[in-house]
Amino acid sequence: MKNISTWLFNPFRYIAGRNALITGIVIIIAAAVIGSFSNSHFDGVLDFHTGADAPFVFFIIEGLVDWLVMGLLLIIAGFLISKTKFRVIDVIATQALARFPTLITALAALLPGYKIMVNKGNINSMFSWKDINSIVFLIVVFISLLMIIWMIMLMYRAFSVSCNVGGSKTVIFFIIVLITGEILSKVVLVSAIDSNYFLGKSEVIKYPKASLNAEQKPANELNAADNEPDESIFKNAKKSAMNWLKLIDNKMYNESWDEASKIFKKSITKEKWESALRSIKTPLGELVNRNIISKQHPDDKTIVFQFKTSYKNKNNTTETVTVMNENDGDWRISGYFIK
């Protein structure tokens, strides 16, 4: 019984170095692969979220970033508090192995009931104790919380064993590193999104064909139509754009698809649109402010607005919203791009 407990909470007494490194990397990649099937992300040292559609490689990057950030910070902490020599590879390797609980979390997220609830969006209003999908969702959430606690314990044990440290000082340093690692890993991953790696390669964020030519060009290169519309037309188009942006600011992603133009809806399904927006907007945080910086009129039925927008986690983004006048005379969104 004692051996089982040791394997569960301190396996680093039995496995370290190259074996721990290989096993840990396999676990991280396996968790990422399995997570990609349910769009489940380990987007932070301790974070777990489901629903964001992304290129497969991004799931791998998330796992590697979480592991390496924590490992490197603990190496620094080890040099600061350890009174004996230790092997850097042992710290890195055991931290990889300590991420084993993410594999269980990724497997749990494959349960059909959990994904059904995630796809519904507003879980609080949809949850019911009489609904089997709601129960499955609650079970998966409970499992993920247990796995986070277990992983923290494994991370600490790995640090303690690999650096030959212990006591209250070690606990304090570990907590500081854990908080720092969570923040730093998020910054690195958000930077990857900011670099357009995520947005540029995701197949679910595309310009609708009708607005491709207008949106591919920077605002200052767009040629206005010969007959510039009067201010009232710009005003109506801007009102439609702002009202639509409020929907996505309020996480009403499905509703934003409903309110878009017909050509927009033909270019992307509601499910993919909701998933894509969730993956983009969640890391950015809440809206701080949004100011229009340009308006262009490439043809009689199209107006392109650019906004300089700030979010809680990202101060400087540019949103391009293309609005088109449909046959009923209403202005509706035909394209959206954020970088």
C-alpha cells in the first residue's frame, strides 16, 4: 500500500533523469493529442479550458510552454535555496512527469455529455440536475479540479526531490514560482496568439469571399468609391457594426452569427464561429475601450471600419469590421478580423 502511495504522490524516488524526461514528454504530447479531439486546452501552468478550436500544433505548444516555464523557474529557485548540487535535467524531467494528471483530464473531457454542455455556451442557464449531460459535465469539472490539486502536489514533490530541498522556505518559494509560472505561461501563449500564429493558421477564421479584397488591404491603401456616401449612411453602418460588436463583447457569439449577413453565414457555420470567437476572446479578457480609427467605402454596398481596441490582457489590438448593405436595405456584418 505504501508503494502505491509513493508511486501516486512521489514517483520521483523511482524515476528521474532521462527516463522521467522521455515519459514526461510522451505524457505531455499524449494529453495534447487527446485534448485536441475535444478542443480542450491546457492554456497555462494550471489552466484547463474546453471549447476553443485551434490548429493541432497549438495544443502541443500549450503543453510544452506550461512544462518548460515551470521547469525553468524551479531551476532558478533551486539555485537560490538548495545547499547541495543538483542536476538540471532532473528538475526539467520530473516536472514533465508531474504533468501526468493532465492526461486524465484530457481523457475525461472526451465524455460526450461534457462536450454537449460546453457547446451550449451559457452553462449556468442550461444546467439541470435532471439532465445526464449536466451531471457528466459536473463530474468532469470535479475530476479536473482533483487533477490540478494532484499535479500541484507532484510538482512540489518533484522540485523537493530533484533539488534536495524541503521545509517552509521551499514551500514559499514553490508557491511564488507557481503563481509566476501561471502568469508567465499565459503571457507567452497570448503572445503566440498576438503574433497571428493562432489566428493566421486557424481554418475557422477567414474573410468571407465577398469582403476578401476589401479586408486584405490595410485601411490606408483602400480606395474609396468615386461617389462617397453621405454621413448618414456611414452613421447607420457604424451603428450596425457597434451593435454587432457589443454582442461578441457580451459573449453572445451565436447571436452575432444570427445577426450577420447571408454571405457571412455561408462562409462559416454557427458552431465553428462560436468556437473560433471563444478561442480568440477568452485570452484577451474584458473589453476596456474601443475607438474607431478609419472608415473606408470600397464599393457602393460595402463599408470597412477599423477600430483600435484595448482589452484587459492586451492593450493594443486592431479590429476590422466589414459591413454590407443587403437587399432589404439593412447593414449587416460580412467580415471580421482582429490582430
